[in-house]
Amino acid sequence: MDIKTSLAKELKKRCTTLKIGEDERFSAASLANAFQISRNTASQYLNELVKKGNVVKINSRPVYFFHRQVLEEKLDTTLENSVYESMEDLMRTTKRDFEKMIGYNGSLRALISHCQAAVTYPDHGLPILIYGPTGTGKSMLAHLMYEYGIHQGILDKKSKFIALNCSEYANNPELLTDNLFGHVKGAYTGAENEQAGLIQLADQGVLFLDEVHCLKAECQEKLFQFMDKGIYHKVGDNENWYRSSCRLIFATTEDPQQALLKTMLRRIPIVISIPSLQQRPQVEKIELIYTMLMMERNHLKQDVYISNLAYQALLDHEYRGNIGELQNAIRATVANVLVHQGQNALRIRLLDLPEYLFESMNTLQTKNYDQEDEAMIPITDLNKDRKSKTPLLQLYDRLLETYHTCQSEGEDYHQIITRCKYLIQNFFDLLFFRQKYRSISSNEDYLLKMLDKICSIVMNRYSFTVPNNQIKIYSKAFVEYSKNATDAMLWQSFHSQEVQAIQSVMQEQYARDYSVASEIVDNASLNLDIKMDDFMRVIMTLALIDTEKEENNGRVGLILCHGYSTASSIADTANHLLGEHIFDGIDMELKISIDKIVQLVEDYLKRKSPIQELILLVDMGSLEAIYKKIHLSNCNIGLINYVSTATALEVGHAIQHGKVVQEILRDVKNSFYLSTHFIEGVRKEDAILTLCATGFGVAKKISELLKSALPKPVAMDIIPYDYQSILDHGKEDAIFSQYNIRLIVGTLDPCVEGVEYLSLESLVASDSIQALMKHVSPYLNAKEQNLFEQNIMKNFTLSNIVNHLTILNAEKVIDDVEDFVAQVERALHKTIDATVRMGLYVHISCLIERLMLRQGIENVEGIQEFKAKNKERMDIVRQAFSGIEMHYSVEIPDPEIMYILNYL
């Protein structure tokens, strides 16, 4: 047996026993080693086998060879070529059914699952309507449904796929009817023979009706009987019924609700909307361009090259005709090249593109580009760009993989967070490294300034410190996200359940960090017009965890310094040297008041709770003024004046060794001769206040509803209180000296600075349950938290609220209020949001009771000016309220109408 025959036999053996793929054992070098011959000799023999068609060659690096017969058997296909540019090109030729459609596992994933359902539904499938702009691939999708049915054994292999474009018969509905249903002999003049219709020809197969919106109403109606029972009459024969089991697929470019009869739409259970090319992710557009250029290459049997500028122009253009227009643009481009160039290779330059593409090239109009811009790229290299994911999506994949791996190996959350944070830091380092080699754009500069403001607001709200260098890093991360937003949202849709599971862990284990991260992401999304996915909340939470010590022995350190980044720099240095996060730093303005400093410390204690002891290190002799002001804190505080890095390290070591505050103060005083002071905390019980502007009785009922939702008594009181007293005195009210007020729940916000408020209507609409859970969950285990949440949803239904808050019949008053809201909507030509509607129901119900008790608001500042500007709208509300006035013998004052209109 000669060497060539032996090589073929060995390759066949390897292809039979090994998995087909990028494996070194399919290379010429590996086969040469097996026979102790040179790699060049083995390569020569293998290429001769390729020319004979016995072996398939993959032109990758290294080059792979496969025995053709075995390869075709394993892939269950017949290969047209013997040479492929990559394994991906080979596998593409073997793709079946929906896999042929670019985006089948991406943006088209959900609609393809609907197509599969329509085909597989017993016994004869379900009618389906594909809706989308011209050129999006509706016809291809319909044909792939047919192929899928064949390969799944649902449709007979001999069955047909028949397509009919209804627009061709838009002005001749009789001819369309004849083509669809067929006719009998003598049905009309010229009908000399009986003829089968398309419905009969497509029996057991698929009938695809494109541009179905062109069907006249009478044609649609004639389809009803067939869609309902699978029977129909031929033209000229109204006595006999004919049967067909064809599956119906419709397609339209028009809005189905406007173009089709409602009775027709009711008979189409599945309606899918196929996105335009502009709505699809960039990665799919890249794949489409690559695939189309490869088709031209294979058709012309010439190598194809494209310049950077031409490729970018193809990629950037907005194709109103979608995929069809993109295909035409590429074909026109190739035709232009063939006219002006030789036959050796196709070299596509910018000026070879169709003229209409230049209209969208605003960025190129005044650009002077060099030769590098017009350097020729082999189109096979475009495939490499398409295969490589962006750094952001690589981070997403690695974080998810790391999380699952850690869980399967039984690692605790601290280990999981450490490993995930390492990946995030690498990602941040990459962004920072890239920035060194290019200038900051005006957009990025704006983003940095905006994010700095957002972080400042959030830091003040949560007494949370984010160093300035971290804000710069986050801004780069958001810039990177904005460039990959579509692909990121697509990734999120594929992994939604996994992301939700990780989110739940973040909320449970790192509640405060998650709240801060969510607020930063929400504000960035709102102010920068970047819709961010939920996984960005997870990443931001992981990034922020490092700025706080998550586990402490009841003692934490806070550094307060005047000046830009002074406190945060000392805190960062100390934490780094200690190898643990001990200190937070708050940088203060030079002219900040002592009251504001005290407020910062008080807020910090609330957000950091629970804390047993706080060591507060301050600068520039601020100690005396601060300790005289702080007297309401619920933990022991040790103050140390004239902070330095050395002092912070001494205090940090003491905290690590579990020393109490008084010991730490004594050691610092002896070592550094600094002035210190100790403040023993006043222990105050946490509490939630319930308020109602209509009276104490309602506040008490709200309190009862909250208490009854708790599965067990907790160390946090829920206190009904006088609304007017809180409105008048704010935090100076006596209740704040007796309790640590964590939250206010009520019917009207008293606007107490630093205390979160939840409206009753937001609880009814279930919008604020998580905000409530944030304050209650520290007192409950996971099972009890779930039970509390269920009880809240049950207690705070609209009818239950109205029953508890008023003396009125809930069912009757809700009907009356519903009528009132409906009249206002009609008269104002306004659709009221569901949450606002819920709030109105609660407010109007309570208002009726107040008016019955003669407690309506009679006067309010600015009412006269409001009446002058809004007379017509006030009349509308008064007219709508007239039914309630008659039923309950009440009269609505102008200030109450003003409040309702302002609420709307």
C-alpha cells in the first residue's frame, strides 16, 4: 500500500472515531508524524486527494483535512465544494431549516420559536401572519417553515411549497379567487376544463400568501370556511365541498389591525413581527455583509477584497429596503467592479459603491483619508471580526461562567465576589489602557461631567463615597456600554433568568450597594439616554462592593476632610495597606457648615446601619464643633482630631484586632498626642411612621395593615402619627428624638428631608413593595420576607384599602370613582397611567369621606391664579364629580379640584 493510500485510510479512521472540528489531529503535520514523513510531503498528497474530491480542505491556520465520505455522513449532507475558508463556512453549508437565517439564535430567536409552534401544532398546524417591512426576509422565513416541517417529518417529502403574491391580483379579485380555489368546467366563459386551485395543489404542504393586505374583503371572507374547517367550494360549484390540509402562512407589510378584517385576524392565532435591519444588532448586520460577499466570491470563483472605507460605508448606511436593499447594493457594487477591473480578483473601493449610499456618508464628506483607509481587506478577515465579541460581552460571558462555576464548586459569596471583581477590574484596566492612545471625545467628556454630578447626588443621598478616579472608570464603562447597547440587551434576553437569579443574590447579600448601583444606573440611563440592561446593575454593584467593608465586627471608620479627594485618598491608602476595607472617606467643601457635616455623619450612620461603634477621624480642628452637635446618633462614636495616614493605619489595625472605641482612643492619644472625644450613643428603636392628611384614624388603619402583614413581631415599631405635626415641625418633631424614623408611609408626602416616603397608592400599585422590603427585610429571614411580601400584596389591594380607610362601601365607591375617572379621561382626551389611576382611586375615595365629614380643603395659596388659567379644565372635573356630589350629598371645593388636576 503506497503512502497516499495509507494517508487517506488513516484520515478516514480519524474522521470516523474523532469529533469533527478544529483538532490538530486533522492537520498535515499530525498525519506526517504518524507516517514519519515530512509535513510538505503529507500536504502534497492530501491536496492531490482534495483535487480528486476524496478529501475536504479547510483553509484555516493550521489547515485541516477531512475524509469527504465520512464528513458527509456525519453532517448528513452533500457538500458542493472541496475547499472551505473556515470551519464556520463548512458548517454554514450544512445548516438546516431556521439555522440558515442569520439571527436565528439572536434577534429572531423568539419569532422563530413561534414559527416552529405554528408548523408543529397538531393536526394541520396553525395559520400564521408574518408582519414586517419590505426586504426583511418574510418569504425566506415562510420557506424555512416548510423545510422545517419536511425535516421534522411533519410534512410529507413530496408535499409542495406554493407561494402567491396577492398584490398581483389587487385589481382582479375574481381571478385571485379562481387561482386559490380552482374552478369547475363551465364556471365562466372560457372555463373549458376543471382546474385545481392553489389550496388543492398545496394539500399536505404549505400555501404562502404574500402581501395579504391586498386581499379584498370578499376574498378574505371566502377563506374563513377553509381556515375553520379545511373545506371550500370551487368557483362554479356551490354544492360540493372540497378538502385540503395545507398549512397557511400569510405575510404583509401593512399594520394587520388596519389592513385585515377583524374576523380574519381572529382566525390567525399567531402573528409575528419581523424587525427591520436597522432594529437588528450590529453583529448580525456584519454577518449579513460577510455572507453576501462570500456568496459573490463563490459565484464568481474570484477572491474578493474590500477597503476599510467601503466596508464601513456598507455597514453604516441605513437600508430602508432592509436586507433586500443591502443585497442589491452588494450586487451592484460587484457589478461596478467587474466593469472597471480585470478578472483576477475583485477589489472593492469606496467609489465602487452605488451612488445613493453616499447620501448618508456625512462623516466622510470632508475627511481626508490616507492609503491605510483604502487598504484592501480579504473578506475572509471580516469573519474574524464577526466571530470576536466586544470586551463588554466577553465580560458578561466570563462573569456568568465564573458565577456558575463557583456555585457548582460550593464557594461562598465572598469568594464568588472576589473572582468576579477580578474580571471587572481587568475590564476597567482594558478601558483605561485603550484611552491612553486616543483623545477623549466631547461625548465622553460630557458623560464624565454628568456622571460626576450623578455620583455626587447619590453619595450625598446614601453617604456613600466613590473616589474621583473610580467615577472616571465608570464613565468609560458607560461609554463602552453605549456602543454595544443593542448587543448587550440581546445578550440579556438570552440569559434573563440567570441574570435575575444573580440580581436576587445581590439584593439579598449586598442590599445597600445594589440600591446605590441601581440609582447610578437609573440616573445615567435617564440623563444620558442610554437604556441599560439589568446586568449593568450587577456589574456596578460588584464594582461598588469594594468601596465598603461588607463584613465588620460592629466597628467602622469614617474620615472627614476638607478639600478635593483628601479624605478619599487617605481612606484608599489606609485600606490598601491594611488589606481590608476599613475606612470610608467623605471629601468636604472648604466652606461647608458644621450642621451639614453633622448631617453627613447622621446620614452615613443610617445607611451603614447596623453599626455598634464609629471611629470618626477629622481634620483642621473640626472636632470640638462636631462633637457638640452630634447627640442623636444610635451608636458610640469616637472622634480623633488632625487625621493623617499614620493615624488611620493605627486605628485600622486596632479595629482589625477587635478593640472597642474607648481603647482605640486611648492608644491614639498616647501614641500621637492627639485630642479625642467619646460620645456614647443614644439607643433609639427603629420605626416606620404612617400618616394621613385626612386624619389620624386613617393613619392608624394603615399602621394596622402593615403590622398585620408581618409574619412575626420585629424590633421596629410601626407608629400612626399626626400628619400636621410632621408637616409643621419636620425633623424637629418630638417623635424623631424618641425613634430612629426609617420610613414614612401615607397619603400625602410631608417632605421630611432625609426620610424616605412611600405613597399609599404606590403600594396599591405594587410599585414600592421592594422599597418597603428594604427597611423590613433586616428583621426577617428569607422565608419570612416572602410571606411579608405576599401579605402586603393581599392587604394593599384597592378594595381592601378603601374598606379600611373609609366608612364607605368599597364596591360602591370604587364604581363611582371609576365613572368619575372615565369622564375626566374622555373630556381631557387623556389616557391616565395605571399607577396614577390607582392613586386617584385612593385619593378620591378618601376625599369623598373627608367631604362627608366636612374636612375638605377650603383654601390654598395660588388658587385664584390657578382658576384664572384653568377655568375650562376645572369645569370638566366639577362636571365629572357632579354624580358623586349627588350620591353622597357633598360639594367639592376649588382647592380640591386644583389638587386633582395637579395630580394628573
